[in-house]
Amino acid sequence: MSVQAAIRRKTAPDIFAGKGGEPIVMLTSYHAHTAALVDRHCDVILVGDSLGNVMHGFETTVPVTLDMMILQGRAVMRGSQHALVVVDMPFGSYEASKEQAFHSAVRILKETQCGAVKLEGGERMAETVAFLTQRGIPVMGHIGLTPQSINTLGSFRAQGREEGSWEPIENDARAISQAGAFSIVIEAVAEPLARKITGEIAAPTIGIGASAACDGQVLVLEDMLGLSPRTPKFVRRYGELGPAIEAAIKGYAADVRSRNFPGPEHVYGMKAKA
């Protein structure tokens, strides 16, 4: 048996089976080198459409294309070995019909070899989730604050702050879970609602700004590392790499400008001619 064959990745059924057990650890990644680091500590790596913000400087995730997601999905798969890799389906690649969603998801799975896709939406997407899962495509749901709907939401505001507004979000969670999603991201909802949903549905919940009441957590890697210029209030920053990287670049630029740089003798054992 080859070494490669002996390495087993986590699968969507593995994550589904983790409901109510040890918390599920999930982070985003968009590159092979960061995927290799994340892979050592996480159960799931999400190739999020947040790459539009992080890598391309878009204000929202709306401009992200299917080709962009596939390209970065390939990179993350090359850099990782153990974690389940989930690739976001970008805006416009699945909403028109369940058939459109199927063809987009098939492209993602075939061209990246990832283990699952993620899509946003609740009750309105339940039929699509069922259509995909019945045809062999593992689906992670996403409810609460759904960034792809920013043009109708108007702002990235928290959802479910008042108990009177809980019912639609509960219905979304229930519908997506019953449709066959192996897990559901719950974004920016109040803790009591996240706790209630987590206790009521079969699928594990992955919180992002939805408290520790969920079955697991996900953050955008660059947010938690202090690399993003703007981060949501709920993000705990585990590092401040932005200033450190800028200081290193500043030092490099100063050395180049002052010609304080290794010469050929340091690299090749050669002395510069007089």
C-alpha cells in the first residue's frame, strides 16, 4: 500500500457523526501553504467565498466566480491531507435551479477533488440540498446572516436578536437539516437561538459569531490572525501578524535601499570584482 493511500481524510459522514461530541474545529484557507498549517489542527477546511474579500479586496462576496473557487479549492487540496475540504458555491452558481446547482457542484467536486460543497439559504434551498445529497454530493448549509444576500439584507447585522424573530431562522435550520445537510453553519445569531437550534436538529451546527453553544466553530483565517483590516466584532484575534509582516517588509526595503544585502560571496562563495 502506498503512503498516499494510507492517509485517510475526514469525510462528511465523520463530521455528521460528531454531533454532540467533541467540538468541530474549522477554519478557512485559500492557499496550499496555509492549508498545510490548518490541516494539522482542524477537522474541516473551508475554501470560503470570503476569498473575494481576503485575496481580491472585494467589498462583498458577490463578485466571486465558480472558476475562482475551483482554482483555490485545488490549491487547498494540494496543501492538505487529513481535514475534510469544503468549497463554497459562489453567488449565482446554484440559485437558479436545482439542476444548475448540481452541475456547479459536480464541477467543484470533479475539478478540486474536495469532499463537500457549501451553499447559503434556508427553506428556499431545501429542495436543492435534497436534490444534491440524493445524487451523492455532500452539502454543508449556511443560515442566519448569509453574506451573499447582502444586497437584500442591506448590512451585515446580527440575526435573531429578538425572540419574536426566531421562527424563520429555526425553520431554515430544520428544513436544511431534514433535506440532508451533513452540517450547518450558523452565522451571527444570538446565543439562545443558536443553542435552541443546535439542540433541535440532527445536523451538527458550526457557529461563526453564534456562541459556543454550537457543535463547532469556524473563523476566517486572516481575521483570527490579525491580517484583515476590518474584522467582525465577534472575532477573537489569536495573532497580530499584520504589523509583524509590515515590519519585516519595511526592514527588507530599508536594506535594499541602503545596499545592505547579501552579495554573491554569501551565496556562491564568490567575491565581487574590484
